[in-house]
Amino acid sequence: MTDVFASLSRLSNWQSILDLALVTLVFYGLFRLFRGTRAVQLVRGVLVFLIIFSILGQTIDLPAFNWLMRSAAPMVLVAIPVIFQPELRRALERVGRSAPLLMRRGDTSQGQTLIAEIVKSIEWLAQRRYGALLVFEGVTGLAEIVDSGIIINAEASSELLTTVFFPNTPLHDGAVIIRKERVLAASCVLPLTDRELADSQMGTRHRAAIGVTEQSDALVIVVSEETGRVSVARNGRIVRIDSNRLRAVLSDYYSSI
């Protein structure tokens, strides 16, 4: 406790306050990064062990134990990037995407025709409860996912999308990748999220939608084959929406690319 008061007593100038604020900001950013992922439990476990070991080291004279903790510190620093590799990768991708986003000038009027075609196809599929999975590529490239499917490279239209997802057709089982106004590929395989879904009505398509948005800035539209309800996923989160909201989401998306 005396060490804490001694540290606080040194906050006598703006450099010390700035130093403390930057450290706080780093930890806040890490917790925001890990929020909603399995890393939260790992971070909590590490913090609990650090607190326990610190208390033991300061209250009891344990030379061998303190030596072990000092020796293990470098190994922990090496292990952290390995354990948190998906979260760190996502953070670096977000930093890399921030500069292009600042330079964009979107125009919602340019994509209205395409948006109308997409909404028309989604409504048609939802009414008939035909499962569908549409992935709209953002700044992060999806070349690996495109290569897992069948290349189409055609202009996006409601007729094309409804034909692809019509039951028992060769391409209906999988995801369609859309880049701006073109359908790049169909029947693509997406990574599945490891997170547990709270809604029992959400199945494999929804897990795939969350999985690809955890690793990229893509926007994903899902039509449930069981209920016919439409969901939108982005940044590792998924919500159910109606047609009016879908049009607004697509308008915001196309205004930013």
C-alpha cells in the first residue's frame, strides 16, 4: 500500500499525469478489444494470478518463488501474442483500415439501384424461407474465401441471387461474396465462430456470418431457412432486422466504400 501512495505522490507535473493516462488508455483499449471474446476469461485469469503472486511476494519472504516468477515473465511475454493471436490480428487490421476510411467520400445515390436489387432478392428468399448467406467485402480482402467457392464475377441482380440460393441448386449451399456491384463467387466456405449463440434459432449460417466478421470488416446478410427471418452481422455481432432497416444498413455500407 505504501508503494501505491508513493507512486501517487509523484504525480506532481503534467508529464506524470500524461504517463498514467496513457497506461490507463492502453489497458482500456485492451479490455475493449477482448470484450465479447474468449480472451476475456484468459485476461481475468491472468490478472487474478498476478494479484495473488504480487501479494505473496510482498508479504512473505519466498526467494525461490520470487525467482520463479521473475524467470517466467519473459516466457509469458512470448506466450501472450500466441494466445491472443486472433484478437491482436483483428486490432492490427482495424488500425490498417482506419487510414483509408478517413479518405473516403461516399455517395449513397450511386448504389441505390443495387441496394434495391439486393433487398428485392432478400425479401423473396425470406418469404419462401430459402436459406441465404451474402457477404459484402469491405477493405479487408476475402481472396481466400473467394477461392474456396465457384467463381461467378457477374453483376449483382435479384435474379442471379435468387437463382443461386434456390433449394437443391449446385451453388445454394454456401456463401455468396459481393464486391461493390459484382458477385465474385458462390458456394464459398466461411470460418465458423467459436462463440456460443444465445439464440437457439440461429444455426450454422449465423455462426459463419459472425465468424467472417470477426476476421474482417465484411457485412453479412443471413436469411434463416427455418424461420425466414433476416439478420445482419458485422464486427462479430449479429442482429435481426426488417426490410426497411436492411435498406438503411446497405445504404450506410455502400456510402463508406
